[in-house]
Amino acid sequence: DAEETLAVEQIDAGDETPMGAAEQPVQGVVVGVAERKWRPYVATLQADEAGGMRHLAVPVDASVPKIRIHYPDVRAIADSYFVVAIDGWPADSQYPQGHFVRALGPIGTLDAEIDTILVERQIAVSQSALGFSAASLREMPDDSAERPWTPSAHDLQGRRDLRDTLIFSIDPKGSQDIDDAVSMRRTGQGFELGVHIADVTQFVRPGSATDEAARERGTTVYLADRRFNMIPEVLSERVCSLRGSCDRLAVSVIWNMDADYNVTGTWFGRTVIRSACEMHYEQAQALLDGQRGVEGLDARMEGALATGVMELTRAMRVLRERRRQAGALELASTEVKFAFDRDTRAVAEVAPKQSLEIHRVIEEAMVFANAAVARRIYDAFPDAALLRRHRSPAPER
């Protein structure tokens, strides 16, 4: 069990087995469980029909057995979600023994359902626990409607200035945390392709309160109608969001390519950019389809943006095909989008997202950038670089 600390006796190991030597696997047997790593579980109540105070908590995770708990006021947690912890499992008991920790709320209410997701997925103990500490917020740069943040001369030191380069972002409609942007232009030798990622490291120092909070969270968690940020909103949605017409700090990968999209040179470094436009996917797809007068786009920028989108798409088509020919695995999946009632914010409709070519274009640009950075890391740190290698698909799949 992945959640148990096991005492293992090694047998038939022989000499130290080198990596990749599958013909000499290290073998062992489990000789005992030293410690069980039980986590908190969300449950509902199966009350004692005799009116006693010993009840069964029924975990929402069907793989977890019922847990016997002691609770005096059964009416307080009836028809509610609550958190329980397992204390032990006596050998002569059908069920493990545990105790009530806290109530989450009535079954079916939005906050209780969301807290259930957070606890069961081991994201947090509650929504309120995902707020940021005062120490973290004190580390944040000043940014307000009256005095929006702009990079200082010190911030710009050592950065390549790309503010005159046509850079744009393409994201889902309504995005606030715009963390990547792209650029594509013709040069005398062919093309220059750029992928630009918001430089959060300028504001989050190693070991800081914000760094520790981000490490604990690991990622931003997105739900249908809300999200829980990995870093404070002032960074994720404002200062480090690559908004249109705003000077922003970035880390960029820039490739020089010949006319056939073969890479002739790669540059990695810190930059300052000024996105010309924050487009959503449908706008970019309309430009790719040859439409003009696209709603929401500045007519004065439309021609340049259309050229950039089309040049980028042509390049990504070639790079995607090369990657496919090299054995890339295409994983098909269907995403869904949610429509909400304007007054109640309840989910009114769930529908599959429309698949657009521009989705694959941006995806390919990010894969291309990730591969380039991975190669750079391996070249610089061959003894420390880690490769995530996927097994071959099972025959039945």
C-alpha cells in the first residue's frame, strides 16, 4: 500500500543492481507494517438505530471501509459531510476505530461539496486554509488601480528588451492569469520564434513565506467556478500576468529558424516584454480562418496579429508532424465547459469544448519550449537532470 511504511527484508539481491539491468531485479518480502499512514476521510453518517452514541461513518471513498466513531449528538451531523480520522483497527473488530474531527456542512451545499473535494484529494483541509499568510502578503509588490506596478530600472538590469517585438497571448476567454505568450516573425534567414513565460522568480525568493506556500500547494487548483492559487493573486492575476500593453518580466526561449523551420540557434534568458494583445482562442481561430473585423480586437493591430498567428500556425504544423514521425504519442481527450446561472451561480449547462486548430498550435509551441529547456538542463546538469519516461501503452488500450 502506497500509504503504509513497510518493513522489508531484502533477499536474493546479489550484487548492487545497475540501472536498466532488468534481468537482475532486487527482490524482497514484506515482514511487517511499521506504521500506517491513514489520512483524514470525508464521511456521512450511518446512525446507530438503537439510539446509542456509537455510529458508523461511511467514507465517500468507496474503497475505504466504514469507520466506527463515538458521537453524542447525532442530529448535528445527520445528512452532512464530516471529517473522521482512524485511530486503529483491533484484530477482533469488523471496522476500524476512529473519531469525529469536524463538520463540513450539509450534503449538496456548494461549500460542503467543495471542501469534500479538497479534503479527499488531499489539497487542503478547507477552502479557508488556502488563503495566504500575512507574511506572504507582505512580500508582495505594490500594485493598485491608482498606482499599478511597473518594472523599475533595477528590475530591468540584465534583461533583453523585447518590448518592440510583436508578442501576443492566446488563452481561454476570460483568463486572468496569463502566464505565457508567443511571438513569430520573419527574418532575413527565415524565422524567429519566441515563447515567453511570466518570470515569477523575480518576486518569489527561495525560502520565503510565499515560496514555502507554493511548494506546499504544488499547483493552482481549478474547479468549475473558482480556483485556488499557488501564489497570491497580486502575482498570478496582475503583476505576473502577461496583460496586453503592460510591461512584464518574463523568461524567454527564442529560436532562429531557416525557411524550413530547422533550428539554427537557440537563446534562453530573462526578458522584459509588452504583449500587443491578449486574445482568446476563438479570436485567434477567426484570424487563422481569414476573418477580419474580429470582435474585441483592435482594427489597427488586426493585420499584424493575423500575420503572426498564421506564421506561427504554419511552423507548428511542421513541428507537430516531425514530432509525430519521431514517435510522439497523441492522447485524445474531451474537455468540458460549464455555463452558470447569472443569478444563483449554479451550473446551468455542461457541454464539450469545441476543438480548434489554434488549441493545438499553442500546445505545440509549449511542447517545443519544454523540450528545448529540458535539453538545456540536461546539457548543463547531466548528473542531476531527470527524465519522466512513460511506459508503452498496455495492449488492451
